[in-house]
Amino acid sequence: MRLACIGECMIELSQLDLDAGSARIGFAGDTLNTATYLARLGVPVSYVTNLGVDAFSVKMLEGFAAEGIDCGLVGRHETRLPGLYSIEIDGRGERSFRYWREASAARTLFQGVGARLEELDGFDVVYLSGITLAILPADVRAALVGRLGVLRNRGVKVVFDTNYRPRLWSDADTARAAFDAMWRVTTLGLPSLDDEEKLYPGLSAAGVLDRISALGVKEIALKNGALGPVLCVEGEARVVRFAAVARVVDTSGAGDSFNAGYLAARLAGSDPAVAAEAGHRLACVVIGHHGAIVPMAAMPERVSGRVPLPPFSLSADRGE
């Protein structure tokens, strides 16, 4: 089973102390976060992106390789650099972001540097997000979605998380059109309710599931923060109940790690409800630490040993 994650890795500044002039420097991005946790869960994963040739890019590549991520489709742009963002955390652990990414190397993906669209043909699973779509020019975005449609028709599993960031789009209508085109070629959807509410104000969780299902997505895990996901498989919805998280330090990477836990469990043959618990359990670990990617030592024992999370029984209530 070969899995590709497509997207952008950036320089991350967290634990900011502007008075002291200090910050923690890391490397992260939504699809890179998911790729990292998938690798830690024992899933063979390749990362598809473009970086520069600068010291930050070199360090990123070293970090990818150290996590067991294949870097064969990481392109190197001679004149561009990685993007950068900062995380600011409020008293409740909720985060806000500041970005410097307009000319990042990742925006040149599938445009003559690095991977070609045809190289996605060798994968069994392809994972990407709304941010992946947003950073690409419209024609390249359309070509990528078209290629994924061909792959899905061949039996490749296409996995999509909206991860809507309004500032990356010219307007909401453009984002809605791009996401709908992507949903039509998606096998497994991993959206978040808060993203969907931004795009479709007033739409309930049941309405979101109905809308995405109508576009042809057969399996959806709709993330809803601490309340846990609502699952929809072949048009049948199930609400999965979780215990409240005891401690929230930083919600960065919560959805990305959930996606990894869910996807790894599903690829291992687990039921969607069991997969949702695996994703939730991993996300609970991640939000108890600073930064989107936690140290290996902070991971649950079976995860840190690169052994997939084991399935276990879970009750699921039917509902909307």
C-alpha cells in the first residue's frame, strides 16, 4: 500500500514571547502533519511538495527522512524558499495564525519543478487538503483534480480534508467551486464542521453530510472539535460519543492527527467507528502539547514503536 500526501510544509514559529524575543522554531503544514503521524503509525507514506535549496529546506528534508517519510517526490526550487507562519495561543488553547507564504516554493508544485502529475499514478492512496488546492494556480488545481478523478476511477483511494483558509482564496465562491470539484473525485472525506460553516453559514452537521454525500463521497468523517466526529458511510449517519479531553494546551494539528489516526485504522481494516476512536485518541495526545507535531516521546507507547493503533470496541449511536 503506497500513500502520497500532497501539500506544503512551512517554517513554524510557536511559543512566542515577543518581550523576550524568543520562539520555538519547527516545521509543519497540514498535510505534512498528517504524513508524519501516518509514518509514526506504520503507514508507508511519501510527501509531495517543493522546497528551496536553503538551510531551512535542508533541515526540513532531514526531518522528513527522520520520521520515515519518503522524499523521492520533494522538488527543489533554486530561487524560492519555504513559507513561514506563527502560532498565537489564547488562554483556552485556541490558536490564531499569521502567514508569510505568498512566494513559497510549494506554490510551484506540478509546474516543471519536482513531481509531475503522472507520478501520482503509482500510489494506492492520495491525500490532500483545501490548502493544497488553494496554493496552486487555477489551471494547475484543475489539472490535479482531473488527474485524481482518473485515479479514483482506477480504484485509487482519494482522501480530502477541506481545511478552508479564507485568506488563501480570492473569494468564497471560488473556494466552494474548487472544493465541490474535489468532492466529486473523493473516496474518503475528512472535513471539519467549522470549515463547512464558514463556507455555508447556517448549515447543520446533517446538512453538511447530505451535501457532500450528494457529490458522490461514500465515506465521511465530519470533525466537530471536542464533540467528536459524525460519520456517514453510504449515506447512513452515526454520531460517535467521546469522553471530554482533560487538558488542552494547543489545538494545532488536532484535525491533521485525527485524519492520520482515522486513515491508518481504516487502511488496516478497522470499522469507521473504531477508526474514529483511533483518530480521536491521537488528537487528544497532540492537543496536550505545543506545536502541530509532538515529540516522539510524547506519543502513546504503541504509536512511538511505529505499531498501528489497535482496534477496540466502541459504541456508536445513530443520529444526525
